[in-house]
Amino acid sequence: MSPAENGQTTDAHIGMIDAVLDLYKKVPSMVLFLVADNCSTNQAVATRMCVPLVGCASHRFNLAVCRYLEDFKSLIDQVQTLCIQLRYTNNAAKLAQFTKYKPLKVNATRWSSTYQMLARYVKIRDTIKMVAAVEDLLPRPSTHRQIVQLVTKPEALDSVCVRLQSEEGNLADVRLLFVAVHAKFPATAHHLSPSAQIVHSPAFESAVVKLLSDQSLISDEEEAVAQFAGPTDSAQETPKKVDFATETLRHAKRPRLVTVIKYIDLLRMIPPTSNKCELLFSQCKLVFNPLRSSMLPANFEMLVFLRPNRELWDFTSLVGYNESADDDEEMQSRHSYEPSHSL
């Protein structure tokens, strides 16, 4: 049983990581960095393991937007109360007579649900007036105008949220998006600033961003990525005899060329979010449905592993698998029933 089953403490998480590494014949020293949410437990795990933590950009962005929307809490609460009442059976049936769109409500873990709820309210407001039971809960015209203005603001934030869920981005792209959001919405600086308190390894993240952008590193950043340095080219070409002007220019450029450090490609492939893991756990609900409640844990783990890696295998990967397994069983049965010969 996984150690995390008995708790969500730092020790439990480290124990789970050690157990998984041991299962695949790996050692903890092979872990060079972690990508996870910026919660205190994950930060403590990274500190205990002496590795940098790349905070999930989607998690940081969600916290930043939630903090930004706190200034509009009264407006959001009014729409939330109205939508909850509209979702009751009688009110929902009455509303369905006039529109196919249903009211939405806020999901506490996803700020985008707030934007979707407000946008849906604005879209069906005229239809909501047909439901007499919620007439007293309908925002006044002055409040409604504020809500309409509020919807236009999260629209830009929602586009950033969708882009962060893409698998094509990197840490440099995230930095550009966060800088743009910070400039347009200053209230988000508490979480989106490169030196924000929530960032566990600011020097490491800045170093990766600069390497992706082909920028030079400062001493702290070079130290943060020192373990990712690749082998240096010891062989150097013998300089040819050139004229005075060429030698002067070559001498001026030499110090900069010598100090350039090559880093392994892994450093440029660090994902900016842990969305893949969250998607994996969400897909587990699709695999482990009531019809598969008797599935063996090993088979369940195999299906969960194969689904996100679907592009890496096809039916040809299974050709000959059954035959080879049958041959192995037949050979084992022969050896087990083969009579022994004594001299």
C-alpha cells in the first residue's frame, strides 16, 4: 500500500516517491527536479530532497485570479445565489421552457467556472425574468451593468488559462504571459511575479527561462543549474595566423565564448505545469467504472499507464505477445514434468 494512503504529510510523500523509485530500480539521486503545485507540502518535499521545485503555472495562475476576483466578491455572490436557485427542479423546468441554456455555478477549485457562470448569466438574463420565483434575486440594472463590465475582464484571463493547459508551452512562454497579465492586472503580482513568495526556486526558474530565451545567466542562476551542465569540448582548433584587425576582434570575443556553458537538453524540456498528472487522475474515473470494480490492481495500473501513452504504441506492439507467453508457459510445464535421469 502506498505510504500516502496513511497521510498527506511530507514524510508520506517522500516515502511514496522512494517506493516508486525502488519499484523501478531507481535511486533518489536520479530525481533532478519536481513539477507540482506550489503548496507548502510540495515545497517541503523539494527542500527535503534537495531539488528545485517548478511550481505548476496553472496553479499559480488560479490563485492569482482568485485573489483578483476578491474585489468583485459581492457581485459574484449575487449571481451565484441566483444560479443556485435557478438550478432547483421547478425553476429549472420553468427556465427550460424559454431557453436551452442552463445556469452554471462556481467550482471552488477552478476560477474559470466563475467566468463561465457570469457569462452564462449575462446571456440568459432576459430569459431569467420569465421565472417569477427568482424575481427578487435578479440583480438590479445598475448591478447588472457592473456584472457586464466584469465579464469582459476575465475574458483575457480565460484565454491565458486555456493557453496554459496546452502541452506546447514552456517556462519562457509562461513568463511572457505572466508579465503581460501582471501589467494589465496589477493585483495578480502577488502570485505571478518572478520573485513571488510562492515561488520555491526563483533562481532555477529564471535560469531555465533565460536559457530558453538565449540570455546570459547571473551567478545565482548558474549555480542553480550547475548540475545540468553538459560535457565541455576539450578539443579546440589551433588559431590560424590572421591580420591585426581580425586578431583584435577575435581576442575581444574570446572571453565571452569561453564562459558559455552547454546544458543538457532536459533543462529545456521541463514542463511548466503538472496538468498531465491531474488529467491522468481524472481519467482514472473513466477507467475504473462500476463495471470494472472487480479489476485486479495490476490490470487497472496497466490501463491507466497505456491511456496517456497511446501515441507510443499500437496493435503491432501486441503482435506475438500471446504466442510468446504461451510458449513460455509450455516450456515451464515441460521442465516441471520432465523426469530426472540418474546415472
